[in-house]
Amino acid sequence: MRTSSTPGRRPSSRRLWALSLSAVVLAVAGTTVAISSASGQPARHRPPRAAATTPVSTATSTPAATATTQPAATSPATSTSTPEDVSATTSTGSSAGGSAAGTCDRAASSTAQVEVTDVKLPNKVRGYGSEGDTEVLPMAIASVPGGTSWLAWAGTDDRVYLGQLGCDDELTGTPVSFEGIDLQDVQADADGGVLLLTRKGDCGDGPLCGGESSPCNTMHMIRFDNTGAQVWDQQVTNLSDSVQGYDDGARFVWWYQHHGRLATDGENYAAYFGTAITVQNGDCVDIHEGDRMQVVSSTGELVKNQGFEVGCSHAWTSRIVYDPDAKKFVTTCATDNDCRIAQPNPYRTVAASTCDGTLFGGDLVLGQDGGYWTAWSQGNATKLSHFTTGQADQTLNPGAATQHPHLVQYGSDRMLLSWESGSKTSATVLDRSTGKAVGSTLSIDVADHDYMSFKQYDDGSAAYAAAGTDTGSVKIARVLPMT
């Protein structure tokens, strides 16, 4: 049902906290990565509940071998695939509305116009109203060539659901679901797409040298075809039957700073996300935090000599884009390593800042004339910086008062900057060459989310999946194409 959204209240907690960790130097893939102390640098939201005071050991959860149609009658079958040995799997009889192919005819106008569609879902969405960087991300949208969409959402039953949206942004067919306790992102192409999601893992025995780090979960990329059937499942952390979370060298997903994003070069997909880092310290282990980028081929195998085990140390708001001219994935993070927006592996400062609890990265967009634009925030004021390698050559003040700006390419020569404005979302169109505003500020009648993003479409539009009228719905806000 297409409606104008009704303004409503939502929690606006902004309590910040500091993570105190000892200093350590890691030798990762031939690169020395300094993991510095985060004490006194509260650049993240406080988690909604305290972590366990002792190491928590959960039952090992292996990758699901099948996607199931909603509702799921039984627990999913499992496989024993690991990052080193992946077997492609497909779902049995799943359907998400048939082929995702097709062409949508969305009329362009001289000024940006917005449509909001309230999509009723067959099951409830987990994570409404919670925006901390440790909270579950409720939903994400992906653009399909031709203009349709895939919509993913985190269910309340430890499943991640995937459904197809037609040109009218309404749900078509029957959604499928995959084992998953948290959704990170979804991207699509002409043959299907990829989900990035989190599953339960096993910490093992430890022991920890001190502090709290549980749980020890795994991050997975799930390839699906145009019916929603699973093609392959690849873990991009490194837990297995022989490597548990509290083993030296483990890379896992914990309650702290784990959100991630996907990007594709047209064949391979890259995942960039926050990761826990286990380091032996005498008879016990320390758990540190950084970020990790892994590239997976079209056949579901990890691509050698791409990605990195750890990039930024004590990192948050991991962002990624593929540059077709340079033929590489480009990443940025916010980090308390010199308190800055940086390119990792090796470190290059994009924008210097301060660790006062208000430093957050936004999104990455390709520049019209080369280089990249990134939106970021310090002191509740958005900055828009252009860079190529390292230090920004231009930084603008677009006038958005927020800690969490969002940026997406909008058409061939424009960008869309959006941010929270009370119970609504404000947005402004920017020139992708100069970064300057094009037209007046838009008011979009959906709630913003600190850690979710708009997605660009080939027809020149951009769409965002937001909280619906209740926990059984999602609103799709679409900014229609401009001439």
C-alpha cells in the first residue's frame, strides 16, 4: 500500500561508551597492524545489555545448506563447509516470485520527487527502534538491473528473510529464509545476489585474560539465484571445527562493532565488516577489535591476494565501494588510531578528527571526475570530503546536523545526502563533480536509521528500506529519477 508515512516517535538514545583494551601489535598477512588502546575514546553507542562476565560457549552452528520458504516448518539442514572447503548448495523448491529480470518505467522530473510504499510482510521484523552499533540491523534493500528489488529483513526467529519487490515496490511471491541472527547487507545482480549475515558460533574454552567478549559468531556471504534459491554459502570469518573464538588467530563476530557492507566488481563480491581479533597472551587470550575485508568469487571461493585480515584497529562504520576504473575495492573506516577517517591497509588519513565520541563515517560514492566522496560527521556536523588516495583534497560543509549521514549515487551525475530529522529523514541532491547542492532539501516521511543506507538504481532513482507502520511491515522510500 502506497501511503504518506505518519510521523512517530522512536528512541533517540545517544549514550556513548569507551572500550578499554591493551595495546598489541599483530603481524597479519605480512603487514604489521597496530591495535591501539581505545580507552577514553567513546566513539560508539553503549550496548543495550551487558556482555556475559564469563566466556560464553554456545553450540556450534554450521552453515545452512538450504533456504526455506516462509514459514519454515523445520530447522535448516546443515553442511560442514568452511572457508577452505565450500560446497555449493541450492534450496529445494523455494520461490521468491520468479525471475528478478524486468524493466521498471519510473518517470523522471526536473526536481526530485519521493514515493513511500508501506510493504506488509508475512512475519515480524526484529530490531525496530534500536540503532546502536551493537544492535541488530532490521532490513536492507538491493537494486536489481531493470529496477526491481530484493528486500531482506531480520526475523524474530533467528532467520533472515529475503523477498522480491516489483516495480511498484510491493512484495511479490513468497519470501525465502536463511539461518541468521543478524542481517548486514544485501546486493543484487542480473543472476540473483548476495546476502551478508551473522550466525551463532562457538567461543571455546579460552581462557580470557580478563574482560568480556562473548558471543563468538560467524559472518557469511550467501549467494542466491533469481528465485531466491541458495547457490553457495561462504564464511568470511575463520571459525571452524578446529578454530574457535578463543583460539589464537581467530577472527569472529561479537556483540561489539560488527556491522558490514557488500560491494561487487560485477563478478566477485567483497564484504567489509568489524571483526574480533584473538591474540595469545601467555596462558590466556586477549580479544581486540578491528575490521576485515574478504573477497569471494562467483563460485563461492575466497579470492587469494585480495582483502585483508585486519585493516583499521578499533574501527567502526566500515564502508566499501568498487572503482571500475582503478579495478579495485576501496574502503574507509572511522578509527581511534590517530582519531580519523582513514583508508586501511596501509593507513592513509582521509580526514583528521577527534575521538570525542562523535566521530562517525558515512558512505562512499565514486566521484564524477575520479576519486571518491565520503560523508562523515564530527560534533554533530556533517562533512563531505573528496579524496583519491589518502588526504582529502576538498572538504565541504553541506549543512546537515547529524552524527550519521548517508550518501548514495543518484543518477549519473548526482549524489543524494540524507540524515535524520526528527521522526523523518531529510535529504539533499548534490552534484557528483563539485559536491554542491542541487535544489532544495527534501523531507522524506520515513524514520532514518543510523547504520542503514540508500541504494542506487540503474534508472536513476534511489531507495531506502525503513521501519513500517508496525513490526510486520517495512516502508520503501524511493527518490524518483531527475532529468
